[in-house]
Amino acid sequence: MATEKKTMMQVTLVRSMNGRLKNHQACVRGLGLRRMHQTVEVEDTPSTRGMVNQVSYMVRVEEA
């Protein structure tokens, strides 16, 4: 098996989910974020990139 290192990114919720579209709330929850200023580390895949792009106005992304 290949032992390539997975690239990760840190995602922080910086704006509230109150009053947002339901599918945007679902994207934030799918990323593992539950409360404001919480930071999670997720794998950098096309699916997680799409979720981050959809809610880019609510999150801050840092390459890890």
C-alpha cells in the first residue's frame, strides 16, 4: 500500500449558523463544526473542499 501523507486543513467557524440556509447549516455540521470559534482538522479532499467553498463566508481555512 502507498504510504502517502494525507493533506489536512483546519476549518474554524467564525460566523453564526443562525438564520442560514438549511443546506449551509448541514455543510457546517458535516465538517464537524458545532459552535462558534471551534476548529476542526479535516482531510483535504474534493468533497470537503466543496463543502468549505459553499460556506466560505462562515468559515476560516488554514492549510495544515
